[in-house]
Amino acid sequence: MRKLIFAAACMLASAASAQAPQSIARTPDETAVLAADAAQRTAVADIDLGAIAMSAHPNLRVNAPNNRILTRDDLVRMVGSGEIRNEVFERVPEQVVVTGDVGVVMGRERVFPGAASEQSRMYGHRILDRRYTNIYVRDGSRWLHLARHANIVPDRPAP
């Protein structure tokens, strides 16, 4: 099992470094929203329930790949229980836009779900490609995670 996880991590790391976005001039707000997006990913990857709760708006809604809409409390509970767990979790933001007090980040993710996770049960214990959109709202000087949509990209049939 450790060899499988290590192989998946190596594949994801090489794919992420080969496809890393080029450096783009960003506004301070765009940079702050991207930092909030990276912190959100890290909190979930590190199973940091306090950080997940602190970075999420009380009205957070997640349209999750398990075909359910989750609240902030659902997200914290499911990460804590292992229902949401990724042994490898890579995220590549492709677009960020800020309009007033709303920031939107769109991009792609590659995950290797934990064996006991809901995604692993639904899609198999394998690398999954996903598309995501995260929406943040400004709360004073910080950006809170307000909404998320993530979906699994279907495997392409061989030509």
C-alpha cells in the first residue's frame, strides 16, 4: 500500500510541476484570494479542522463530488471522520478574479483519495482528476471560503 501511495505521489508531483502556471502579475486582492485558496487546500490536506472552520464562512456550501451539498459543519465533520480524506491532494489554480468583495478561483485538482473515504468508495482507490471553483468573500482584511463546486473529470476513452 505504501508503494502505491508513493507512486501516486510521484506521478502527481511530476504532473503538477510540468503544468505549473507561469508567473502572472496579480493585484493584491488576487494574491490574497489565491493565498486563501492555498490555505484552504492545506487545511483539508493536513486534516486541520480548526483551520477549516476558521477559514470558512458560516454559510459555506460545497457542491461536492459525492453528489451532495455540504455545509461548513458537514465539511469539518467529514474531514474529521475520514469520509473526506486524500492521501495526495494537488491543486492548480488556472484563473482568479476579484469583483468587489467576492473572489473566484477556478482550476484543476488531482487527488488520491484515502482508502476509507467516500470518494474512494464511489470512484475507486485511484488517482482522480477534478475541476473546481472556489468562491471567497472578503470579511474585513481576510477572505473567507463561501462556496465550492468540485467534480470528477471522467476518464477519456482510449482512441
